[in-house]
Amino acid sequence: SQTIHQWPATLVQPVGSPLSLECTVEGTSNPNLYWYRQAAGRGLQLLFYSVGIGQISSEVPQNLSASRPQDRQFILSSKKLLLSDSGFYLCAWSLSSSGGYTFGSGTRLTVV
Amino acid sequence: DAKTTQPPSMDCAEGRAANLPCNHSTISGNEYVYWYRQIHSQGPQYIIHGLKNNETNEMASLIITEDRKSSTLILPHATLRDTAVYYCIVFMNYGGATNKLIFGTGTLLAVQP
């Protein structure tokens, strides 16, 4: 069966520090991968998606970047965190062209 | 662009059926209706989806009107654990690599004891 792992579950980082959040999927090949963010009291915003290794599309301009170094690994990064980067970050995967997404358990990031 | 309209909140008594409406009047012929829910501090969970026929699974039933302009998600016997934000989303399966799931604001369902 397919599983998705995200870590860490919670993170407190100072302003200006770097960020690296990792997401891995097991039990499937060539998944579509997604990063979403949910700010406090707000809706889910799609940040990045990837349909293959090295292929990243950004949905909104921001202080973050994403990479996909391996088929089932998706990384969210920042060189210098801002207070506004605080939020609940969710990774998800889907089979190509399907609306059935499976989400990870999320990382709650607080920038202080 | 919001492709669906949902009430911001609803209450339901425990053990009763919860009927969550969704309007999608501009849905195109090859777009499906998907429902997800998000329990507080968790990732969204897929519930059900359909094109034009009514669908049922172990979690819920989906009723889509004949003109496909609206649908209703039915939780037959709501429990306290069903308290969550429920999202109705239209999505084109096989729509290509650029097709993404876009969440609106959803309906906060509060199941009351």
C-alpha cells in the first residue's frame, strides 16, 4: 500500500534561518507531488507541484522553493525565513491526472 | 476563481444525517465533483467523488443533481468525530499535468452531542 511521510511534525525557527521540509512517498512510482500551506485560520494554498524528477511548478511567488531530487522525494526549502512563512505545511501525492490526493500529516512551522 | 459555493458552517445532531450542499453551476461536462474533509490540525482526507451518477462508499453518499449544477454530501449517521471542514471541489480527471486540486473555504460541520 502507498504511504506518505512528512517530517518534522512541528518546527520553531527564528526569522532569517533556513528551512528544509521533506516529504517521501512509498509504494508508488512517478506520483504527482504537491506542497500546500495553510496559514492560521486560512484556507489551503497550493505552493508547488511536480509531475516528475526535477520538474517543479510554482503557483505563487514567495520566499520558498521546492525540489524533487528523486522520484518519490519532495523538498520544501527557504534560505531565509520570514514571519509570514509560519503555517501548516502539507505534502500530498496523486496518480497522474487523478483528483484523489493523499495528504501527509503536515508540519506546523512557527517562525519567531 | 471559486468554482464551488458552500455554506460557511452547519450544525448537525449526533446520530442524525448530515447533508452538506454545494453549488457548482459552471461545472463543465468532464469535471468531477470531489469531496474532502479536514479535521482540525490534520491533512485533508479524501471522501468521495462522482461525475453524474450518485455514489456511495463506506464514508458517505454523494448525490449529484441531474443538471450537475449542485450536489449534496450525506453522512448518514454523524458522530462527533465527523466534526471537520468539508470541501467540495470540481476537478477534471485526465485534465493533464497542469490540473491541480484547488481548495475553497469549505463548510465547517459541527456535530453536536
